[in-house]
Amino acid sequence: MKRFNLFSLLLTCALTCLCPISFAQTPPGNDQAASASAQLPSKDKFLIVVLAGQSNMAGRGKVADFDKTPVPRVFMLTREGQWVPAVEPVHYDKSVAGVGPGREFARLLAESNPQIAVGLVPTACGGSPIDSWTPGAYWGQTKSHPYDDALARVRRAQEDGVLAAILWRQGEADCSPEKGAEHLEKLKALFERFRQDFNSPEVPILVGELYQYPNPSVGASLVRQAHIDVTKELPRVAFVSAEGATLNPDNVHFDRDSQIEQGRRFFQAYQELVAEQPKE
């Protein structure tokens, strides 16, 4: 019996030495993501895409089997700051996180150039008003500091790649007449701060339209107009239409199909921006 135990121990040790050990962590719920450490390209060929805003950027679409299947050369940054294959949910702001527009955007971006890989940086926080996207501000629903956390995650991502785009969708929490009237100036200040703090003065920023309910409120109309006007007042900012989008039964969040379509529209807007000469 002692010989058998010794042999088993030696065999186990030998197999352990022969099998590579991975230290990459897969976030809860992403059990089908490959556990091996991500093989990234050189820094100049690893394009970083920041996903920011509130729940309709984080995503609440129902996750299908396909959404759990890794996409070639598309990665996401985990809560622990490690790169793993991107599967849904990409975000972890709340337990209800689901399909958002980011993974489809990244898939199309990776397919557009076989020499690159794409890294998604999830920073959206469900329910967050724009005032919570300022340095030091705390958002209770997600028990986080939206701006500070985003800055830390993006800087971590920039160790491995170059910032290619910021996808932004937010405003549902600011649809009162008072907040709506201030939204444009706060949005401009936020985008300028992003570019300064991310050390990327010309990074394209894509602003996703909110769902347009019939007979929108005054505040909602002001927020929508701010999203359009910011593209006129700042360079390399584009508005992404949500026309035709449909909602989950909660009548608040875009459903899975609409989120995937939004990812495609974000990508189209991105292509148009990068094709342009930088604005003066």
C-alpha cells in the first residue's frame, strides 16, 4: 500500500510538471471562456476599446449559447485586470449584466484587420448619472467610483495596447428638465477629461442614442439633443442611432438583438470617423 501511494504521488507530480498551469482568471458566469492566458499581439496591434456609461452600455440582453463562445482575437479585461477571451457578459457591474454592444463591435473590428486583436475594457455602471462620472464620485448602486475605476482599468489596458475607441451610452438617469439642460456641457467636459486622462487627445468617441419612447419628456429630448450637439462641438465624436431598437420585457433595456445591431452601428460610425482626417 505504501508503494502504491508513493507511486501515485510521483505520477501526480510528474503530470503536474508536464501540464502548463494558467493563472488567467475567468469571471463568474463566463465558464466557457478559455482559461489559458491570452496570447496578445504586439502593443501597437492590440486595440483597446472602452465601454462606458450606464446599463444599456453594460448590457442587459439575454445571453444565448453563441454569446458564450469566444471570438478569435477578441479579449476582455476581467475585474482582476487580466485578459481573457471575450464572452458575455462582458460587464460585471450588476448580477443582471448580459449582452451589450461591445462584443459585436469588437468582433467586426477584429475581422476588419487580421493583423490586430481587440481588447474590451468594461467600465459601464448601471443606473449611473453623468455626475457620477467625475473624479472621486461614488455610485451606490454598483458600489463603485465610475470615473476613477474606468481610469484605472484603461491605464491597465494601455500597458498592453493602444486606445482605439470609447463607446458611450448614458443619459437615462439625467432625463429631468433640470439635468437635461445641463447635459451637453457635462458631456463635453467628460469627453475632454477622458481624452486628457487617457493621454489620447484624438481617440474616437461614439455616443449611442437612448431608446426613444413615444412622446418623450422634455428632459429626455434635451439629453438626446445633447448627444447630437456634442458631435458638432467636439472633434471625432459620432452619434449612433438607436432607431428601430426593441426592449426587453422590462421596457427599459435593449434586448439582445438590438444590442448586437447597436454593435454593428457603433462599428460603422467608427469606420467613418477613422476614415476622416483629424478635425482641427
